[in-house]
Amino acid sequence: EITDAREVALQVFNNFKMIHPDFVFLIDDDLGGKTPVKIYRNHLEQVLIILMDNAVKYSRKRKEVHLSVSKNARVVDLAVQDFGEGIAQKDIGRVFNRFYRVDKARSRDAGGNGLGLSIAQRLIEGYHGQLTVESVLGQGSIFRISLPLINEQDTVQDNRVVKD
Ligand code: ATP
């Protein structure tokens, strides 16, 4: 399935805006234009929901979430940034592990099982993309989805395959 990554990102972004009126949501989408990627729409939507949901869950003080959409010739990048509690360097390598939660006592009341990010990363890698994180403890985090763009030629070829 060919999905416009920007379009899905904008849709999830608008839903979060409605659900969390106490947060400031900012979008940085400088390019416009299409960003076709080969992924099931629901899968990309699910991953974005996991990242946006975490951004909200782990922001206590500064209730602000930024989404940015950018692309180069090969990939589209969707970045979800928060200014919340952040992740210590010693923990950052494990946040994508199943059932891993940084601070069990502290994060219990935030809900969850520690599954969201591991599922998100598996999904994205299943489509030859990458899900990475940069974070500073006490300052916030950026989770970045990178997915290969498909070019026009691939699209034509794909349609032919489907028709056959
Ligand atoms: P769920 O299974 O409901 O997603 P979860 O949020 O605990 O629960 P993950 O989404 O896999 O699980 O996240 C794993 C851990 O990584 C979290 O428990 C939290 O400690 C840390 N984490 C994830 N996102 C952020 C974030 N934006 N800021 C700070 N810590 C985060």
C-alpha cells in the first residue's frame, strides 16, 4: 500500500490537538508536496500515535509537542519532539526493548507496559525504515521516524504489479 506520510502525520497531529487542549502542538512542515511511502496507512498511524502519546505522557511541566515533516531525495523524516522529562543516556539504549520502562515507580502512574516503542520500532523496520531517539534528561526527547520514499517510477511499477 502506498501512503502519503505527511498526510497521515497531519491527521494524527490534528487528532492530538483536539484530545489534549491543555497542550501546545506546533507543526513544522516546510515543504508541502507528496511524501509517498510503501507502508500500510494504519501501521504508520499506529506508530505516530505511540510517539505522540508518549510525548504527552512524559511531559509534566512544559506541555508542548512539536511535529516536523521533512524529506530529501531518498527518505521522509517525521520527528516528534517533547520538552518533558527526557531519558538518561544509560537508559536510552533500552527504551525500544519489550517491557522496558525507565523508572518503574515513577512511570507506573503514567500507565503502560513498555511495549509501545518496541512495537513501533518493529513496524518501521519491517518497512525498511528507522526509528531513533535523541534525548537529554530533564530537557526532552526527539523520536524520529525515517522511511524510504518511493519515486514516480516505482509507483508506476507498483500499480502494474497490482493490476497483473
Ligand atoms: P506502553 O506500553 O503503553 O507504550 P510505555 O510508555 O511505558 O507503555 P514505551 O512506549 O515502550 O512504553 O516506552 C518505554 C519507556 O521509554 C517508557 O516507560 C518511558 O520510560 C520511556 N519513554 C518513552 N517515550 C518517552 C518520552 N517521550 N520521554 C521520556 N521517556 C520516554
